[in-house]
Amino acid sequence: MKLVTFRNGPDERVGVVDTDRDEVRDVTDLLPDGAGLLGLVEGWDALRPTERQLADRPVLRLDEVRLLAPIPVPRRNIFCVGKNYRQHVVEFGRSGYDSPDRSEAMPEHPVVFSKATTAVTGPYDDIDPHHGVTAELDYEAELGVIIGRPGRSISREQAFEHVWGYTIIDDFTARDLQRSHKQWLLGKSLDTHCPMGPYAVSADEITDVTSLQVESHVNGERRQSAPVKDLIFDIPELIATISSGITLLPGDLIATGTPAGVGIGFDPPRFMVSGDVIEVSITGLGAQRNRIA
């Protein structure tokens, strides 16, 4: 099932999308007051709309509504993973932006950091360039994992039992802040620097997550393209690592890492500027399109 958070008026609504018909069915009134898509994920077994319920829901055309991030306000920071595709490790190491020094060595353990919830923005919203704060804007197309069942010390074998589904995340980055501060939180967390969506797709729609292709295009030029199977640390390993001492909660998001082809991978770097358009797509999860304001 493809879920969205949308506006068709002043209120945020939750809908189920039929991409073949370009329609969304409003299921907000089936949920407890104030539940939102996060509440639907958390109570999925009890709240999941049935075929009969969907048949009776109001239908809107997708082009009549404004799609927001599926989870506009996550309950806590997004868990992000750096240097998780081999060729990206190489390009990042060569770029001079790695900390504390240049290194093309493969990481021995997942490199986990977080991205502030206030960075989240919609799949078609403009990205704030934050002139005066940063001059080195970069994109990172990533598969986002949405946790459905809580747990701590989750084993690799049990990891997918805790996955509700997937979404698209652009881990947009201010590279100069990332380099100057010798850590990644500030450079990753500027407002609007986390486009998400358009959909939250339940795991039962994805037959083989490792076969999904992650791609990005800048102004129509393809920059990134790699299958999820190329991850150095796969989804079960990431869930096991993060949950080893931290309780994962329903609605938690894990951005799994980006393939090679980001702006700092070019010589000279190809940073984004106002007017540029970044498009990120993943097989079966749709595509987002954001313009730099």
C-alpha cells in the first residue's frame, strides 16, 4: 500500500494512492483523531484500511492535492548512514571532505549519524539554499527504511520483522559545514535539507528490496544509479547495529546511504545553485523533484 500525507485545504490528511489512476483516497476519518500517517504505521495491524473501506473513501486526483513528506514531523532525528556504497567511499575519500583525513578504506562498521527532524520537507517543495550559511550544496539519493515494530537488540534474522516499509530520502548536505565542523549533524540538518517521499510504501509491496534501483538526476542529467544490493552494510545489519543499545520505535527512519555520483565526487566539485533541480527516484517508490530556491 502506498500512503501519503497531503493537503487539500488547511488540514493535513492521510491518503492511499493508486498510481495507475493517479488518485488518492482520503482515509483520515478512519484514524483516531490526530493520528496521522505516523499513527497509522504505529497501529498498522488494527488500523490498516481494508479494500471495502477504501472503496467508500473520498477520491481526489493527485494533481489536486499538495503532497507533504509522508511523515512530516518524525518523532525523533533520522538515523543516517554514511559511506555505505563502495564507490561513494572512494569518491568521498578523494574529495578532501572526509574527516579527520582523506581515506578510501572501506568502513569496518556502519557510520551512523543523525539528521534533525526540522530538515524534513515535501517531495516537491523548494529547498532553501541558506545563502550566508553555506555555499556548497550537495545531494544524496537514499533509500529510507520505516520501522513498524519497536525493538532493541534486534538480530539480523529478525530485522525485516521490524520494517513497516520504505520511502525516498534526499540527504541534502551543506558540504562546507560538514567539513568545517568535523562532524556531520550541522551540515546535514539545515531546514528543508531532507526531502522525503512522495510515498511511504508498505513492505508487502516490495518483493526484493535489494533489487531496487536508487537514482538521481540534476537538471535532467543522471548523476547516481545503483541497486540497493550494493550496500556495504545491508538493511538487517543496519537495524541490528542501531538497535544493539537503542530502542527503535515505530515511525523511526533509517536513511541507508547514497551511491557514487554526488557533487563532491567530481573534479572540480559540482555544487548545486539556485534554480537547479534535483530529482531522486527509487524503483517502486516513486520520484521526488525539488528546486533550489
